Amino acid sequence: MSDPVPRRPPTPRPAERAKTIAVRGGPASLLPALGDHTRSERTTPALWHLHAGDDLSIALPTDDPLAVGVRGNAIAELAVTLEIIDEAPVPLRQPVRGLLWLTGWLRGLDDRTARARALTIADASTEPDPRLLDLGHGLSMLRFTPASVVLADSEGTHPLSPVTFDAAVPDPLCGYESRWLQHLEHEHADVIGHLSRHLPPELVGGRIRPLGIDRCGIRLRVETADDDHDVRLAFSRPVENPPQLGVELRKLVGCPFLNRVDERA
């Protein structure tokens, strides 16, 4: 009888992971869509924002060729791809955890609509980006409508329809993840050390770093002399909030009497 195939730890669905990356709002760049050779270089937006309904606002310098190409023309549109990088919130040798590519149409906005979008973006943030004040003074707001979505991460490459991406919700721990990982990295080396008991024998002895947290589990990065290895540790049940996360981390550590990780971090 052949050996059973090891069961992979559960993960959030691809659409959920894609929406989490988009909502988290990491570094992004615009590049021509496949087959469009009018521009060869990447453009880095001054800022970008995903709205409800999954179209995006993208602010570019007013003199950027992409902004110039759609300015003052109500029907002008450019086929572009927005590449969003999912970076780990702790310093790693290889910080990129995943890539999200949104391909679609870039269009200009009239001044009134651009100002309305800027107010929407400001209202959605506890610390509005001061660059919003530069709209009309060196920055132009553009509208980007995705027509296709592709996610690439440690679980593989996944094409998604815009409808599926639109319907997905981000991971419930998305807003806490960065603070939690940084807190584990700087204040709870003991917790990370205890989690090492779940590692495969061949990885014992490597440097263990917190890589990611979602409702299904925690991801660790093991940095060895030769390579980096990612390991997912599954929770006993999906979590929805920081108190539940604290309980599941203590279960993985293996001692219910350890001081709990500060849930206010």
C-alpha cells in the first residue's frame, strides 16, 4: 500500500487572498497590457485606492504620458496592467509574498469627479494621504477598471474573473496582520521559538521569521544558509478577530499558560 499523500494546511480561497492584497494597498506599478508596445517602462502611481465595486482610483503626475493620453477626452482609454506587490511587514531577505495583476482600462476623470473620489479616499482612511491635496496641482486622478485578475503566491498562480474578485471579501485579520507580525518579531521571540517544534526536521536550525497571518493559520519563513522556506501552520479553526487569534497562537505554541500576545499591538 502506498503512503498517504500529506494533507495540505487549509488556506483562504484565491479570490480572498487577491482581495486582501488589493485592500492592503502595497507598492504598485502600471505597465502596458500584453500586446501594447506604446510604452516600455513602468509607471509608479503617486497613490492608488480600491473602491467598493472594485474599480480603482490612480493618481499620476499630470505630465506622465499615461495621464496625458486620457486627459480631456471622455472616451479615451488605455489598456494597462496594475501590478501590486504583497510585501512582508518585517524585513526579510526575500520580502515579496505574492503578486497581483489587474489588467483593464485606464480612463481620465473630470475635475469634479476627481475631487469626489479624493474625498472618498480621504474618508476611508484614519490618516489621509497628504498627496491628495496635490490633485490639480501636479497630480491627476484617473479611473482604472479591471477586466481580468491574476494572483501569484506561494499557493500557485490563479486567474480570477472580475466578478469573482468583486464578490470576495478580504481576510478578517487584514487590518491587524502587519502590527501582529511586527509585534511577534520584536517582542515575542519566545513564541516564534516554540512554534519551531512544528517544523520539518530538515529546517530545524534555520532562522525563523513571522511571514503572514490569516484566518486559517500563520506562515513562517525559515531562512537557511542556502535558501528560504515557507511553512504554514494551521489553526484548529478559522479565526475572525484578535482574541480568537491569540487563543489559536497559544494552542500552536503548546502551552495555554504562556502570557498571551498583547492583543492591543
